[in-house]
Amino acid sequence: MEKQIVTVIVEYSGDNLSAYIKDAPIITTGKDLKEIENNIREATDLYKETCIETGIQLVKVLQGDIEFKYKVDTASFINYYSNIFTKAALSRITGINERQLWHYAAGVHKPRRRQLEKIENGIHKLSTELSNIIML
């Protein structure tokens, strides 16, 4: 049986992250993405158990074998990872003007699809390069 993809929306909320599943009564917070992943799994399992115990119909999005994918908006991504990526560093790996990145981070502008692709491609390229490094 093929797994159903369940999208978890993650948002930066100042000192931590919040996350929810659209069309499901699942919401959580965490200090980082790892904690969000654990909390979403735990909340989903608890919700499923509660539905079984009380005879409540499980929402469609959580029926069957599921796999979570995490969707983070641009402002949340830039702000959450600002302790790792300066705007200048992010500009270098994405090719997007640093000033424009400040606008995205502040929510002044929303990036167009092409800009989102540049950010995603830059991050994925960097992660691939880093994962191929073997330290001596």
C-alpha cells in the first residue's frame, strides 16, 4: 500500500515553531524541527487512539498509512535559520539579492515561484555538498 502524504504547515512564532495539519485537529509547538516532527507524530497517534476509543470518525487526511512532509513559508525559514545563515550567506547560495531576502524575512514581500525555487535549489545544493564531505 502506498503511503499518503500529509502536509504539516510549520510557522515561526518568535521563540519557537508552531505546526498544524490542515483539515485535521492536530497542532503543536516545538523549539526546532526535530521536536515538531516528534510532537506531530505523537499528537497524530493520540488523536487516532482517541478516535478509536470514542468511536469518532478519523478525518480523511489521516486515514491509512501516512508520511509527513513539512512545509515552511519563506519568512519562517529565513528567520528560523538566521542563526545558521546570514542574509549575506543565503544570498550567496541562492543568487537572490540580500535586500530582497530581508523583505521576505520581514513579510514585506512574498517571493514568486521562481524565487522560491532559487531558495530551495540553493539549500538543497548546499545540503548535498555538505552530506558528501568526509572529515579527515
